[in-house]
Amino acid sequence: MTRPAGARRLGSKKEERDDRKIARVFMTGRSQAVRLPKEFRFDTDRVLIRREGRHVVLSPMFEDWDDYLKNGARLPDDFEAATPEMRKGELPLEKREPFD
């Protein structure tokens, strides 16, 4: 595979950071696969995949709702501060029609 003009060869000790490694991409049948280094292996047989710009990100799937609530996305620290009523703990009451 050829590199774009001006692109540097990755993998030299100087350029490689401790938290990044090089992985091999290969074809298996009509699918593309990535051979992950040992320290990046998953302990599951399914992962979530998403694209962030030109990056492809793999994440382990949550086992259940408890796992999601414990390890999932968090609200920003200033979320409650954004709404004065929430900051006071006083949300306005809503008038609703009774159930029949």
C-alpha cells in the first residue's frame, strides 16, 4: 500500500506512543478484519463500532442496564446548573387531565 505524499512511516520507536500500537488490516473472505495486539483484545465476541471523523472506534458492548448505568455516558457536571428550576430542586407542576 502506498502512503500519501508527505505522510511519515509509523511504527518507529520515536513516533510510537505508549497508548498506541500498530495493528494489521487484512481481508478474510469479502470482509476486512483487524488483528488487535494482545493488550487491546476484547473479552467479548461483539463490539459496538462507530465513526468519528476519519477514525473508526470499537467499544465493548454493555452487558446489561446496570453495566450501562455504571460505565456508560455521563451527563456533564454543569448539566443541573443549566436550569435554574433544577438547581433549586423545584420543577413547576403541570396540570394534567385525569385518566378515564
